[in-house]
Amino acid sequence: MLRRDTDADWRELGASQPYWAVLSSPNFLSENITPDAVKEFYSSGPVHIDPIARELETLTGVRPHGRALDFGCGVGRLAEAMTAYASEVTGVDVSPGMLALARSRGARVTYSEALPGGLFDWINSFIVFQHIPPARGMAIIADLLDRLADGGMVSLQLTVWRDAGKSWPQPRPEPGLFGALRARRAHRRWLESLPVGHIHMYDYDLSQVLRLMNLAGIETFKLLSTNHDGHHGVFILGRKTAPATSDNPPPR
């Protein structure tokens, strides 16, 4: 299993390339950034959030509202746009550099490195879990769903497969009975040795994510396809309409 401190990667990216790490255009590189580029960057927030809000309203019959959370908010691009719908918006991110920029804008958003207490009426996350190893990401998704209020909505994006050319280079085979095992271990060590600030991409098992949502009381979904340069995923939209359950048998 590949083990990497992806939080450290994003803390470094937040300090060195806070805008480009979110939208990978040369215009948003720190060495190229201008006030007009920053304005362009934040103007893309409503362009993304408004269609998601419309899709949620079409699916549920209710416009997003109430207390909202943007998980992996970065510099606040989407959290700011969510204020057009929610009366209270919290943005959470692991990057102090990104959060400092988000706070400096003075928008009607509360920013934090830790998940706050209480329940939320709308939980959103976009281009975030694709950078978190699934073993850890699944636990985070379960935690987020535990914080969804009755009737609360979720808009969660993750990657599920990739074009062949976007896969990691495969380990070179080695001779001998345990050659394949040695090759995989050497390949894993190489991946783990990449410098801090490297952007990793991870694919999720969609069936396992939908299972978590079912257990959280989300029974109706809408899936929207996403494609980020050959990394294919889905936006999962849903609303909590049933009590949360557990698939663990009750104690005897």
C-alpha cells in the first residue's frame, strides 16, 4: 500500500502555489499571478456552484440552504460562492497558506483547519478526495456524512478511473520467485520518495462510497460525470431522507 503524507504536500502547495494548485493554468502560477487573474479565479466559483445548486434543487425539490460546509476549501473559491445559498458557510482545509488567503478576502465564510461541531444542511467537496489516499478518504467521507442533518444535501466529487496513459508507471519485473514482490516494493518506495508538494491522484471504489451514503440515510442519488485531464470521476448528489443505519449486527 502506498503511504504518503498528502497533507504535507498540500501545505507546501498552499505556501508556494495556492491558486495554481487548485486551477492548473499558467495564469495562476505565483510568478504570474495578477489582480485580474485573482478576479478571474474567484469568478469561476459561481460558475461551478450555481449548476450544482440547480441540480440539487431539481433532485430534491429544495434549494440548498442553511448551514453549509466546503471540505477542502483551499483559498475559498467555492465557499464564497456557496454564500449565495447558505446562511452560514464553513470552509475546511489542511493548508494554512490557502486559509490565510481565503480569510484575507473578508468574505462571509468561516475558515478552519479542523471540522467544526454540529450538523450541516449542505456538505460540498470538489477536486479534493482525488488527492487523498482512499483508505483515509473513506474514513473522512463517513465522518462528513455523520455530520449531515436530516434533509441535508451532499455534493461530493471523486475520481473512479483513469485513462491508461494517466496510470502510474508500472514496476519493472525482476527475475526470481519473489521478483514481482521486490519490484512492487521498489516501485512503492520510489512513489513515496517523490518531493513534498507533488500532486498525487487516487481512484475510489464507487460502490463503497454509495454504500456509506446509503448507511447515512441517503437513498436517492444523481451522478454527474467529471473528467480532469483523463482522470474520470463522478459528482454524487443526494439528500438525507432516512435515518442513518449500520450494517454491523447488533450485539447479543
